[in-house]
Amino acid sequence: MESQFTHVHDTPPPGAAADWTISQNWDAFTADEHAMWDRLFARQSEMLPGRAADAFLRGIDVLRLEKPGIPDYRELNARLMAATGWQVIAVPGLVPDEVFFDHLANRRFPAGNFIRTPQQLDYLQEPDVFHDVFGHVPMLADPVFADYMVAYGEGGLRSLKFDALKQLARLYWYTVEFGLIREAGGLRIYGAGIVSSFAESVFALDSDSPNRIGFDLARVMRTDYRIDDFQQNYFVINSLDQLLDTTVNTDFAPLYAKNAALPPIPIADFLPEDEVITRGTQEYALAKSG
């Protein structure tokens, strides 16, 4: 398989186990790599209070991510296991869907084992250790979100026989990666793709450009997205309990079939039944396309 990504493989590369895990080899990270983590951490942790969900900020404290340097998974996992039974595992890059779902279903979060360069400070195509650990892992210290991720992994394994990966990928994208939550009388960020991005942490909450729409499972699973720029839509949950309950108590098989018979929803479109929280101007997307 040819890919624009460097850390993508067809089979486990040399040194990887059959489940695609590798040793974190924490001692091999250089001083410059640790310094990059510290630079990114300082920038994000300074601006996220008042923007990030309470569960995310609690996770930072529970896991003691403020300790300088790339986290050593031996220490991190001791705290995370105590909180929710989850652990972080190192992988060489993006892993096949079935492998990814199986790890999630068994409370293992795969994290890339490289960190961006100074030239990639504000944008990189592949998830690095900062995105994966700073962006995702604090939420895994929350029991409700931790259970949601298990349910997602279990559902992902079941989805393989329904040819529904695209639908399930949209759910992950608009919740785990780019989700917003109603909290403290406003909107807060819980999606890893936002909390790990300095620019999108501002754009997602402050810009007039994107749409912000109340979360609806079937609608989200039909909605297209883009991977290479700020989002044109953000979907807003009322609580983490809502996200978990909806996922656990929905029979996905008929939902997959119903959605498959309908066209995908273009990124910026509204449906008559949408709960419109913010009708965006789409100014950013229009400027980029023009």
C-alpha cells in the first residue's frame, strides 16, 4: 500500500508484535523530543482552562501529565489503570481497523511512538505521541468516557460484518476527535483533535465560521468530514452520559442499513430536524476554497 503517511504499514513492521504493539523504549527519546513535548504541553495547558471539558482537565491532574517530558507509560499506566482499567500501548503508527477496535474493546489505547518536529508544530497529518497521549488519554481517566471507548471498540468489531466502517469512522471523528460538550453554561472541548491543536482550540469555540449542531447518532454517522483543515461542523453532546447511553442502547445493525440507503450529508449542510446551536458563516471554508 502506498501512502502519504510515513507511519503506515500493511503488516506489523520489524520489532512489532502480532498485535502491532512495540516497546515504548522511553529511554531512546532525545532531549529535543522531550523538549518538543514540553513546548506543546505548556502552550496547550495554558490556554485550555475555560475551554476544555472538566473531565479532560481532571484527567491531566489525575495522570500527572504536567511532569516534564514525554510520559513514561510505565508510570502513566499505573495511574490510568487505577482510574479506569485502561492502559496506553505503543504502536509503530496507524494500525488496521480490526486491530484498533480490538485494542479499544480491551481497554488498550494505541499511541504513536514518535513526536512532531519543530516544522510540524501546528500541523501534521499523522497522530503523534502528543496528539495521542495529551489529546486522548486524559479523557480515558473519566469512567463514563472510558466505557464509551470500550463500547465503541466492541461496536467496531461488530461493524466489520456490516460494511459500515465509514459510518463508524464518522462517529469517532465527530466525538472522540472533534466533539464539543455543553458545560458550565457554554460549550467546552473534549475531542482530542481539538485539545491537542492550539489553533483549533480557538477556532472551535470562538469562530463564527463553523456550524455547531446538537448531537444525533444517525445524523453524525451520515455526515462527511475533512481531515486536512479546521472542521466546518462540530457536534455537541449534552453530557458524557448521553454519549455512552446512546451508544450502548442503540441497535446499530438496522441503523447501518438505514443510513446505507441514504446519501451522505455534505459537510456544511443542515437538515430540517437539526438542533442548530450556531449556524456558521462558513467564511473560513469559503476563503480556503476561493
